[in-house]
Amino acid sequence: MSVEIAHKELDNKKQSNEAVDSAESAASVVSFDSKGPPVIELDNLCVSYDRPILQDLKAQMRGRCIGLLGPNGAGKTTLLNTLLGFNRPTSGQIRLFGQNLASNNQQIRTQVGYMPERDAFIADMTGIRFVRMMAELSGLSPKEALERAHEVFFYVGLGEARYRNVDSYSLGMKQLAKLAQAIVHGPRLLFLDEPTNGLDPPARSRMLQLIREIRDSGDTHIVIASHLLPDIESCCDEVLVLKEGRIAKYCNLEEEQRSNKQFLLLQIQGDESAFVQGLRHLGCEVAIPNRRRIKVIIPDGVEIKQLYAIAEQLSVQIRSLDYKRDTLEDIFLRAMDEESFSIRNQT
């Protein structure tokens, strides 16, 4: 279990945690094998209450860390609760690690950890007692649960506060305590619902660093539901975007960003219309977001020097040139803007 290993190397981790702010900016998403067996399989999943909430979700998720995105009302919370077994599907099936959730619910629950968005602590209970209780509810013996509770408190950095009442914890400490109870039993699949909600920048950096450590240990797959796109981008290798209860986008984040068309943002001085016409003649897609600034999507085979050649021919000055790739925000907004979208599966 990664928590046990981390506890043995506690001194080294304390030193590395002092540099967590710089570590976040330097961190990159690790590439994982996308051809392994699915972690989560959605087979035409539908969930309805008085109206349809989730409709015909079909996907095979293999990522080490999967981001769950979507606007309010898209169905993220319903999907998360259904994956946890709290909601019963109206139709369709869910398989976690190849096991049908409906017929193996009890067995699967021992392999799952859950960090809820809202606090759910018991009044007048110390942190160590709370986490120990949650470990026992996950199937550990009282002795093992207590040992794991101590280990995990040191792992998340709350070792000195483990005998304090949770009521006295700060918001950041409560978030770490919720993470501790979610990983204390060594789950194979960890669900995190808004894990950085309300945290200040240092506490947010600390939480993201812990999530990346758990991800990189190789023992636990993670699903993160968050409204903060930078958090998803810094931790996740796959992204599932929901829109109106359907899958608008499911992709490997690194591959999607690599394959997206690169674009330029140009600022010019001179004959704008002639320059735009020349770019379109090369096969470029051109948009003019504001005066003297031109957004250009470059097709394969076109090089930057060809743009400068057109500018020279037309006596146009290229005052600035910014060369970019699509970010997660671009991918998300594009999925939201599509009036019709198809369900995408990764096989």
C-alpha cells in the first residue's frame, strides 16, 4: 500500500512538502498505458428520477487519474453517486475492475475510497478515532484499522493533530482528514469530489501534490470531480466531460492536446484584409477577435516562414506572434459549444 511506504519515508516527504508550491508548477501529467483493462465501464447507463438525469452513457475508462467535468446540472454528482452504488441505474450496467456493480456491490465497496465534497464528521470525535472507525467500516480489523489510521495521518501531514477533535480543525485540515479516511484502507479506486474546495493556495498545492503521489504510486486509480480546470489538468491523464446528462467528450488529455491543431495569435500592421486572404489561400482557418489581432489555425504542411513570406509580399508588418496549443479549458469550452455531440468511447 502506498500509504505504508510513504509512512516509512516520512522524513523525506516532509522535506519535499516544503517545496510543494514549486513542485506543482513543475509537475507534468504522467503517461499511462491506455490499452490495459478498463477500470470503469459504462454500458448504456441511464439514471432517472422524475426525469432523465444520465442518458445512454457508454465508455471504457482506463486512466490512472480521470477528471470528471461538466457545468452545473450536467449529471456529475449523479454519476459519482451511481458509481459509488448510492443510486440504482434505471437501465444499463456499471463494471468496476471487470465486476458488475449491481451484483458485487458489497465486495466492490471494500476496494473503493470516497472523499465527499461536504463535511460529514461526527461531533466531538478526534481525528484518529474518526479515521479508525471509517477503516473498520471498510473491512479492516480494529487493530489494523488503528495502525493504518496513524500511518495515514502522518502521510497527509496531520500527525501532530490526530488526537484533536475534528471540530477544531481548519478547513484545510478537514479536507486532509477527509482524504485520510478515503485512503486508509488502501482502495484500488478513489473518488474525490471537489478535493480543493475552499482551500487557500498553499493548502491547495499540498492537496494536489498528495493526489499526484497517490496517482504515481500505481496502486490506486483516481476519479476527480472538480470545477477547477487547472486542478484536473495538473493531475489527470483522462477527462470525461458531461453535458445535459450525456458524454460530450472523453479523451486522453495528453494525446488530445498533442493532436489538436496548433494556432497562432498575430498582431499586424498593414493591409489586414489582403493578409487574411493570403492566409486562407494557404488553407489556414482565420478569425479576427479584435482589431489588428488575427487568430490563425495552421493546417498540416504549412510553416511559419510561409506566413512571413505573405507579409513581406504585401508589405505587412507582423508585430507579434504567439504560438499556442489548446488547453483543457479550450477542450472543455469546445465540448460545451457543440450543439450536437456524439458519445465517444475509448476502446
